[in-house]
Amino acid sequence: MSKTNPLASGAIIALCAILSACAVPQTGANLDHAASAIRAARVAGADTYAANEIQAADDNFRKAQTLARNNRANRAQKLLELATAQADLAAAISEAEHAEGALATLEID
């Protein structure tokens, strides 16, 4: 039977704690970033002009929240990146629709 070194065991536990603590703030920051992107898309009119994209962003955001609560930070990060990209796409589609509408108005006048 081998003996374990208590100092080595303590160092391993400390390293695990440091590594897991490092992942949490990044997930929190990405949650905030994705939520901001979704809000911005909604302000731009995504619910009207890009309903599928904003719904997908919302779905992935909610899944990421659940994963983050269940200590699955890596998977949560990936879904947050996807949700942010989907929200950015929804905002771009909405802004393009607004621009087309403005252009059509100018052409009529």
C-alpha cells in the first residue's frame, strides 16, 4: 500500500480550486455579454425582423445558464459564444431591414 503525501494532496486540491475559480468569472462575463447582445438585438427589432435568430440566441443563453449553474463552464462558454453570435446576427438583420425601409421611404419622396 502506498502512502500519499499530504502536501502533494493539498497542492492538488489548491490547484483545482484555482482553476475552477478562474472559469467562473469568465462565464459570468460571457453571460453578461450575451445578455447585452440579446437586449441590443431586441432594441433593434429582432423580435419582428429576425425572430428565429433571436429565439435561438435566447434558447442557447438559457441552456448556458443551466450549464454554468451545474459547473459545466466549458460547454456553457461555447453556448454563450453561439448565443452572442446569433444575437449579433439578429441585430444585423434588423438593422438591415430598418435601412431598407428608410431607403424605400426616400425613394418614394
